[in-house]
Amino acid sequence: MPPVAQNSAASSCTRCGSPLPERAGGLCLTCIGSWALNSGPASDAAVAGLPTSLPHPFGDYELLEELGRGGMGVVYAARQRALNRLVALKVLAAGPARAAEAHSRFEREAQTIARLSHPGIVAIHAAGRMGELSWYAMDLVDGLDLARVCAGDPLEPREAARIVAAVARAVQYAHEAGVIHRDLKPSNILIDAADQPHVVDFGLARWTQEPADLTHTGQILGSPAFMAPEQAAGQSSAAVDIHALGAVLFFALTGEPPYSGAHAAEVLARVVSGAARAPSQVRPGIPAPLDAIALRCLAREPAGRYPTAREVAEDLELWLAGASVKTHYVPAAEARLIVEEIRRTQWLEGLQRHGILGAIERLGRATQLAPDYADAHADLARLHAIVVSSGWDLGPARRELARQSLARAEALEPDADAVHLARAFCLNALDKQTDDAVRVLRALIERTPEHGQALLTLGRLALHAGRWNEAGGWLERAMRAEPPSGLPRQLAAYRACLLRDYPAAATWIDEAVRIDPRPIVRRLMRVWYAWLADPDLGRALAAIRAFPAEERTTRLIGGMECFFLVAQRRFKEAHALYASTTDDADRVASPQAACELAELLRLQRLAGAPGQEATETELRAMLDPTRVKSGRSAHESACLAYACAVLGEAEQARQYMSEARATCPWPGDVIDGARLAGASEFLFAPGELVIFAMLGDHDRFFAELPKWINVPAAVDVRYLAFDPWFEAVRADPRYRAIMATAQMPIRVGDA
């Protein structure tokens, strides 16, 4: 390693402006050493096991300055007195509860670095213990990490290629020495004063001959935004470093990681389920060969990546020399990658509204990259049809997009499986020709018996047609499709819930979560179905509060937690929680927003909280007919009915509810029709029985309840038993008499 550069002319740090002592180069020691811990300012809790002051001198080392703190320790600039040289001295911080494990990992990190002697890897000089403190000394390098080098301004392509090629050579050396880094990222690559990269931080490294990790069971090792998909599942081989090289190249070229998200869980979900973009999508003008190199490194399957880091370096060096690289960027290949990744995500996890709309945008790019790729057009038509059938967009423009995409796919390859599947979705969603859609799907599975999406769709259509037993058969076949997916089991759990077979619903959703716990909706359903099977509010509340903090702030999870609090009459807590998940700045006039604002008003009233008048004024303004779109879906009309009922506008509430029933008439869609007539799960739009209870129209409520009490999907008996909206009807003798007839489970047969 080169010595620390001396620059007597510099009087202040070139990065932070701090005064420089005589021993420093162009950067102050804090800036030089902050890479060693990968951290900015840290709290004392992060190093609770380290004494507040260290011995001076510390063995052969004179401590000069603290450089940084992190979860694993503190790094000091120090002078090794015997050799009169500057070093970085890392001292372990470990609390008593994990001292043995921490010391083992710390010493293992030192041993790992000691095995490596390469100009692209920071060298270690010595290691040892002083009393209860473990430490090691390493090179102190004058420079910044790559993350800071690229801050606000990515590198020029040639510079990015040169740096990553050198890093790849260092990684290849480590692999040949039996070391896998497992946490390669821009902040672990230090660029010295000569613009040469050095790999640092081997704290998560694994020796190939020792597969066991010194970590807690289930802990994910690595940094999510630069992690390989298999690493998120706890697996690691040299291929994870190849993936990381692609991620570092992507970052150096664009200034951002290939995957991003609002929190770690969202980033991990995208790593596992989403295709990486080409760097040129983020920063137009990046040469196609660099796109190709990055995308090959970032391939989902390890077998699709470069076999070795050496080959990554060779391709980058070939491009730098003006020669042709060995791998090539083919737009059609990227289009296929987009289609495959969306299909995989939809099959394994399902896609909610935001995911569907994002997938449509990506499929649009796929059709631009490969205009003659029929599958991309077919999948685009299918997703447009889902948007229509879900009621998210009923306008003619969306329908026309679906028809155009289907027509293009049929013109290219009319007999492709994807085209048949899209045709079935369009027949059902656009033309309401469900029987024709079923015939298309049956023909598809005759030639492709284990077509998971076709089987799943047949199950879903059978459910909505009220053919409950047939639906169960299709879903059981879908469960045998490959790769194993939790989605058919999730739908089987939903079927059981609609039939009021709550124990079966809880069992099926447990299986779905066991197969793949990533989808938030799936884990939320597990809490809800477990509560339906055993209505213990305390246990349910504890389960929902076990979700990660960043997930609990979402309206979906926060709404369920509010329900359990309200059911326990903890109104002030429920109001505070619901208000914390409401972003006033982002509130836009819409039926869904009106429903959410009405729920806030309801909770304000229950809690006796201030601000009720302001909320009511805002809600009334939002309900102004000139600000609410026409051509509403049934769900949107039901949301408006709920908002009007909260305001006590009885006639308007009834009008919107009638509009909802007319938009989704019974028995055309058995599930949605029953929901809109009854009082089902709170996560869905309110049904007519709910509106009657809210308006105090008990005679209408009790006239309708017997009609729906044993209709699948119509009445959730737990909801009626716990929600305050039904407190008055629960006191009516008619309630107990009718509820005594409720079947558990509901007995059904197929027509």
C-alpha cells in the first residue's frame, strides 16, 4: 500500500474544511478514516461495550484521533511507535451479552484480511488483545470511499470501468484465496490519492472451506441495495460477489444503486422479485457494452452471471482498450428478462395495485425494446385487463390499451400460451364473457396441464361465479405447479374465509406464509384469519405489532391495528395511530380519500379528540360532486356511501350505495355482490348492512340480515360482534335470534 500522502501546502481538509495538523495530507483524519466503519456520527449505544477512554499509549500505538464509530467498534488514527508510521487501529465494541460471538467474528475478520496480500485490498499489520479489548491495525489510506466519490455526480464511463475492473481483480484474488467478501458495495471501496481502488471491510466475509456463519439464525448478511437475490435467502457463494460487482458498476455509472426503496424490507423485496434496470435507463448515453456487463453481473440466477470476477475484469479491460467485449447487450434479452421477472413476481407473490401499475410501465418498455415479442404485448394486455376488472380504471382509454395490446400479440403469435391467457382475461374483464374466458383457459391447460396462472385464474373465476367446490379443485391443482407458490394457498385461505371456515383459512394462510413470507398482504391476512379462528384481541394486537416498524406506518397495517384497538374500546390510541398514518399533504380528492377521511372523523368522535369540525369541513368539501369523478366503480361508490353515512347524510349515503349495487349487480359476481349487500371484512368497502347500521335504520338492517346471513362473503360474524358501528343492533333481540342461525362453516354446493 502507498504511504499516506504528505501535503504541507494544504492547511484545511479538502472535503470538510477542518484545519489540518502537520501530519495530515489533503484530508483530515476523520475523513480519511470514516470508511473503516462505514458510518457517520453514531450514538454511544453503538459501542456500549467499549470504555469511554483507552490507555494512552495503547500498546505500541499512540492514539491520535478517533475517526469513526459503528456497531462493531471504533477506529482511531494511531502512530505505531516502533516503526514510526500512521495506521488505522480498529478496536472492538461488544456488550457482555454477545462478547464471545463478537470477539470471534472480530478476530475472524482480522484473520481473513491477513490471508490476503494484494494491492487492491487494504492490508493488516498486527492484531491482538489488550485486556478485554480486541484490536487490529491496518493501512491508513488517504482517500474517499466510492460512495462519496460519486456523491451527486456519477463517474464518467471510462473511469467507472477502470475502477470496477481493478476491484474485480482484487475480488478474483480473494476468491482464489478462498475468501468471499459478501458485502461489496461503494462504501467498502476506498479510492486513494492515486485514484486506485482498495477493497475494505471483510467483517461479513466467508471462507469457502467453512460454510457456517458466525451470525444469528435467520439474519440476512449484506447490504440490501447491493445484495444478490440468493443472499437475501441466506445463501452465498462466490456468485454473490459477481452480482455485487455489477451493482457497484451500476452505481459508479449512475450514482444510484440498482435497487431502491423506502425501507430495507422494500429494497429486499425488489432485490428478490424485480429485474435490474440497465444503467442507460437511469443515465442515457452509457455505452451498450457497459450495460451488457452490468446486466450480466446482475442476473437473477447465479448461472446467468459471469463465472468469475476475472472475466468481469477482462470484459471491462477489453472495452477500455477499444476491443469487443465477450458479452453483448441484446434489447430483446432485456425485454424477456422484464417479462420473466414480472411473471415470477405475480406467480410467487401476487401484485397489488401499485405493483400492477409499475409492471405495466416496465412491460411498455419491453414492447419498445422488442416490438415483435408477443409475450410482452400479451402480458401487457392481461395487466390492463386486471386494472379494469379491479375497478381501478373503468375508462375507455384503459380498455382500448388492453384491446390494442391483445391485438398486437395475436397478430404476432396467436397460439402462444401467453396470448391465450391474455385473451381470457380480456374476455372476462372487458366483455363480461366469463364463460368464453373459462373455455379459453380450459383449452390452455389441456395442452399445458400445470400452467399455474391459468389454473389460478380458473379458481378465481369459479369463486366469483359461486362454484365453490370447483374453485377448490382448481386451486389444489395450482398448488402443484412449479415453482412452489404461496398464492394458490392464499386464495384457498380466502375461499375458506368467505365460507366462514375460519380454522381452514388460518391453516391455508400459514402454509402460504411458510412458502413465501415477503408479501405484506399475505402476512396481514394471517393475522386476520388467525383472529377470526380465535377472536383473542390481545393476541391479534400483539401479532400486528410484531410487524417491522416501517411496515406498521402504512395505512393497510395501521388500519388493522386500529380495528383491534377500536374493538377493545381503546379509542384514543386508535385515533392517534390512524392520524399518524394520514399524510395531509398528499391527500387528493377521491372516493377512497373521502372514505379514509371519514374514518378519521369517526375515530376523532369516538376518542373525543379535537379537530372534528375542521375534518368535517374538509370531508364535505371533498364530497363536492364537482370534485368527484363520474363513472365510478362499485368500490368507489361504496366508499362515498360510507363517508356520507359518517356525516349523517342518509339519503346521499343510500343513493351511493344503490349506485354501488347497480354497478356490481348480484348475482353476476357472487363475491363482490355479496360484499356490497352485507357486512364483510373491514378491509373491503362497506356493504349495505353497514350503511343501515351507521344510519340507525335498524328495521332495514334486520329485514336484510336474514337474507344474507348464510350467503358466502356477505356477513363476517366477527366484524358484527366487535365493531362499534353495530353496538346498537347487537342490543336488539332480533340480532341474537338471527345470529343463532349463522352456519360455521357455511354449507355450499355448486350449481
